[in-house]
Amino acid sequence: MTASTIPVAVRRSATTEPALVRWVLIAVALLFMALFLVIPLVAVFAQAFSKGIGYYFHTLAAPNTLSAIKNTSIAAGISVPLNCIFGVAAAWAIAKFDFFGKNILTTLIDIPFCVSPVIAGFVFVLVFGRQGWFGPWLLEHGIRVIFAMPGIVLATMFVTFPFVARELIPLMQSQGRSVEEAARTLGARGWQMFWRVTLPNIKWGLLYGVILCNARALGEFGAVSVVSGHIEGANTMTLEVQALFENYDQTGAFALASVLTFLALMTIVLKEWVERKGTAGFSKRTTL
Amino acid sequence: MSVEVRNISKKFERDTSALDDVSLKIESGELVALLGPSGSGKTTLLRIIGGLEFPDNPGAQVLFHGSDVTGLPAHKREAGFAFQHYALFRHLTVFENIAFGLRVRPFWKRPREAQIRERVGILLKLIQLEGLAKRFPSQLSGGQRQRVALARALALEPKVLLLDEPFGALDAKVRKELRLWLRTLHEELHVTTLFVTHDQEEALEVAGRVAILREGKIEQIGTPEEIYDHPATPFVYDFLGNVNLFKGRVRDGAVQIGDSKFAAPEMSGDNGFLATAFVRPHDVSVTREPAGPPAFAASILRFHVIGPLAELELKRTDSNETFTAQLSKERFHELNPHPGERVFVELHNVKVFPEDYSI
């Protein structure tokens, strides 16, 4: 019997592979990680601090850089809460009601995931630009959308549109309607049901969606690049990184890039924390 | 408070649990079971009474104590509702779950904190979970959760209590305990209670009256004894317990099965038609010697003993039809049967239905 010659300790489970295969796979994964994730990360910070900490903060304090940070904050600060509201509303509608066009809405929510951000940007130029459909009318009323802040906010909203809704739809569908119905039979009115029952049940999913949404809002380049017009002082952080780089200010570009990278790392930590909290909540629910 | 529904119809696009012109009246203080197989519409009827679902037809009416509540949504009906899977608020403690209904009242009707504490305290005592007020639902057993769900529904002192498969998700032993507990609770509170179940034993044991639903219609309503002893239709007979079927011919208030005649008093008028006779396994008696003329011969196929009862599978010698007999353990030992042995069988309480029915 050849099977009995294999030590039991090695075969811990049916899917355990021989040692050689395991080590090769692990090595390949680690090599890729180092090459594509760790080295670039280290390079960003190394470049940013290459002329010393003093210079680092000096470049960050440049007026264009500061206004880029401000612009990105505004874009994210507007688009994230709005998408949050939209996401909850859409998820609620899709998960809890049956209505005409439900499937179409579910599909349309994914459009920003499939369309290249550059194309999204061009669409906004087409609609709101000087030669666009609403552009002349808006200009008559003194409203600038394209090559200004409203355009940047619109573009950011477009690309971050699906994150909250996508996160909440499956969550709310799996939770069903019965706790909300219970709240209703106990006399809760609509908004009481939402604040006291629905929201606490989806809060971790919502937070997770908000974090992803925010990360995307901070990192967006393509769509924003098209609508911003690269006007000095009107750039977002990602656009400013490019502008600095093209002006041969490598240290300045990397200094600002390091801020974005830092925010990204924070996002990952936060996301991990929320995920853990959230799964703890999920397991509580599944035992109910 | 009495509850009445009149001419309720409801259709669903996808599933079968529709209702077809259902009318039903429950008197104040009654404990009524809605019993039926899945898809019979019993839960739909309960949800319509609770205001979670609304009838399709304009003539439909739901009356609470004689006044029309058909259009009122759930939160205005003031009916307590317990859900099959409890639907407890998992982010709230047991205390807060029970207090929920009091806390969401409009501020002019909302009791003060001290009153809420007192009320929840009384309910916790009622459900015998006084020590667990600070637990979360996830830290409770199934039976405890169901009791919390009931206490939560009772917090607003509803005049009607609606329970959807209240014990459906519990294991058999806890289920038995909770059944008795529900009976006692109802005797104490006398709140008009309607509960849905697919378990005939549960319905017969707990309810004062049982309404049996089938494909969106009420097949029969009556006390457990009435429906068990005088089932109106073959469906009711079949649904309430195990059954043997015998093909026979009806003649002069009796049904002839093979060469034997058994009394079927309700068939006295009709003569000569083919019918199916229904006999419960415990109404089949087995003897070694023919006790009298109505007995017929059968052979024993196999048998097994479960607790105090023994079940014999038998085959008619004349027609090869198989059927089951249920005996007490004492009778079984007295008989001491062997597989393949020939015995004589007598039927009691034979029930013949005029319409054709197949199981």
C-alpha cells in the first residue's frame, strides 16, 4: 500500500499540496508583492524626502500644492456625502421594493465602473462645456462648470457613484424586510424605522462604502483631468502631482504624491478595521 | 377585541400563497390557529390582518372590533406581531428590544423612562428572562429569542396578537414547552390571538379553534375536537393525521370493503357508488381470530415499536392493498405477531367522503 507510506502529519487536509509546490507559490506571490507594491511605495517616500524634511514641508506649503489639497478636499467633501445619500436611497429602493425599471437601475449603477473616466470627463465637457448643450445657458447666468470646481465635483461624483450603493444592495437584500416590518408593527413611523433599525443594521457596510468612495474621490485622475482644464490653482492633488512632475519638480511631485499615498495607506487600515467590525456584525446576524 | 376578515383576495406574481375570497371571524379573547401546508396562504392572511400586506380586491374588509382597518398600515393598527425568525433588533439589548414600541411612540403618548423600565420589567418577568435584560439577541437561545419577540409584541398591550409560525424554527422539545407556555400566557392575558402553523399537532394542542387553509381558501374551522372527529373534507382528514385508504362501495349506510361491511352513517342516502373509505391507523384493530363478520384477512409485512405505540404494516389478502395499524405496546405484546403471519382486521370510525379525492 503506497498510501500508508505517506506520513499522516504532512497530509493535513485534502487540498494540501506538496512542500515544493507550496514554497514556489508563496515565493512567486511575495516576489510580485515586492516588485509591484512595496518597491513603488518605498520609492515614493524616498523621493519625497530626498532633499530633507525641511524641503519636503516647504514644497508642500507651495500655494498651488495647498490649493490642490483644498480642491481635492472640497471635491471629496461634496461627492462622498451626496453619493452616500444616493447609495442608501438606491439600495433601499432596490432591496426593499419591487418597481418598474428596478433591473435597469441596478445595471445603470455599474456604468461608472465600466466607462473609462476620461470618457466620463468628455461627456461632462460635451454637456456643460462652452459648446455643450447647457454650456451657453449656464454661461449667460454666470455659472462656470467646466474648467472650474463644479466640473471637478461632477466628475468625481460620477466616478465614485457606485461605491456606496454597490456595497449596500447585497447587504440590504440579505437582511430582508422582517426587522423593518417588526418596527412597523411596533408603531414606528418611516423615519423612526430608518434611524432606529435600518441604519444601525447597515452602518458597517455604509462606512465601508464611504471609505472606498473617498479613496476613489482622492485618487481620481482621468475624468477630473479632462474637466479641470489644468488651470493653475484649480488643480486637484493628482493633477498637481502631474503638473509638478512635468515642470521638472520631481521632489515636489513626490512630496504631494506621498501625501496621497499616506491617505491611501490610512484608507487600507481603516477599511481593514471596518471589515473586521462588519464581519463580527454579520456573524451576529446569521445566528439570529 | 374581535377580529374579522371579509372576502379577502390576494394574488402574487411568483408564489402560490394567494388568498381566494377568505372570510373569518375571531371573537374577542379567542386563541385561533391558522393551519395549512406551505403555500396555503395562511401567513398571507395573518400579514393582511397585521397590515403588512393588503388585499387586492376592493370589496375586502379587515375589521378590528367592528371598525374597518382595511387601509390602515401596520404601525397604526396596534396589533402585536411576532415573526417566524423573531426579527429581533440585533443591535439592541433584550431590554431595548422590548422597550422599542414604547420608545417610538409620539412624544405626547410616550411613557416616561421610569414607566418604560417598569413595563419592560413586568414583561421580562412574564417571559421568565429577568436576568437577561442586558444580553444581545445573539447571546440567546432560539426559545429565549422567541419569548423576547413575544414580549416585544406585548409591550404596547395590543388587543390582537398575531404570531407567524411562532415555534417553527425551534427544536421539538423547546417547541413543546413554549406551546404550553403560550397557552398559559393566553389564559392569563386573554388577548385575541391568531397564530399560523403548519404543524397539526401544535394547532390541535394550543388553539381553541382551528381554521384549516388549503390553496387560499378556508377548508374548515372549528374546535380541535370538531375538526378531528368530523373533518369536513378529505383534505382536512388527511392533513390532521396519518390515514389509510380503502376502496369500497357504499350501500345502505355502510361501506363494503372486500367481503366486509363497515358502518358509514353519513352515507345512508346514497347507494351503490364507488368510494374511498378513510380510517386512522389507531382505528384499525388486529386480532388472530376473526372477531365477527365485518373483519377481513390480512398478512403482516413488518412492524416497529416507538415508545408506547407499535405500528404494523399490513397487506389485505384479497386485494394486496397495504395499510397501517397502530396498537398500544401492551396490545402488541399480547398479540405477539410475526412477519408474514395471517391476521384479521376490523375497522372503526370509517369515514367516507362523497367527492373524489386522492392523496
